[in-house]
Amino acid sequence: MASTVSTARYLLAIFEVDRDEPRLTAAAVARKLGVSTPSAHEMIGRLATMGLIERHPLRLTADGMSTALVLSTRRRAARRLAHDVLGMDGEAADEEAHQLAATLSPILGRRLTDWYNKQPADESGKAPDAPATPAE
């Protein structure tokens, strides 16, 4: 699991950019996160050292993908909890969800995702916690 909120932010950004854009680059990750390209390169180097990404070409390793999928699920569950249960507005719920996804213990993370998976979907079949913007 990612060890810091920053690590989690980058893994999720890499996961999302890789899914949404034809070519994964450090510049695209920097744009997604609103940071400088040199900052993105620095963190990408750390993630590579941790074995979570490969640099050439830039992509998640199997461990990185597994971690990103867990974080993504936790983030959706945490957003639903913050928004639907605790009554936080969309932007505040998104921010809290990012923090929670990276810092939950494995036990609490599993419990939260189990709770989330038991929640009813809306009429369209989608979970009602989807953010208003595509950035999630």
C-alpha cells in the first residue's frame, strides 16, 4: 500500500492519466495534479525506486496497479461516506476522500470498501457518489 498521501495522489493520477490519455508522460501527470513537471519527475523517480512504476515507458508495475486499484476503490468509498453519510459538499468530500484513501489501515480499508459495495446504486445503475468533474 502507498505509504503517504503524496504517493497515493501520484499513483492515482498515473492510473487515471494512463486510462484517459493515449500517452502517459510525466508532464501529463503534472498537469493532472497541478504541479510542476520537475516535481512530477522527482516523485516518479521515488515511485520507480519503490517498484510501483516503470519509467521507460512510464507505466504502473503489477504492484503499482494493484495499489492504485485499492486506492481508487477506497477513495470512492471514502467519498461516498463523506458526502452521503457525513453531509460534506462535493469538493470537501473529494479532498477528504483523497486523504482517507491513503491513510486507512488495511482492516478499516476493507471494512469501508465492504460497506461501500453494499450501498444501493442510483436509477442509472451507477453509484451516486461520482464526482461532478471527470477528475474524480
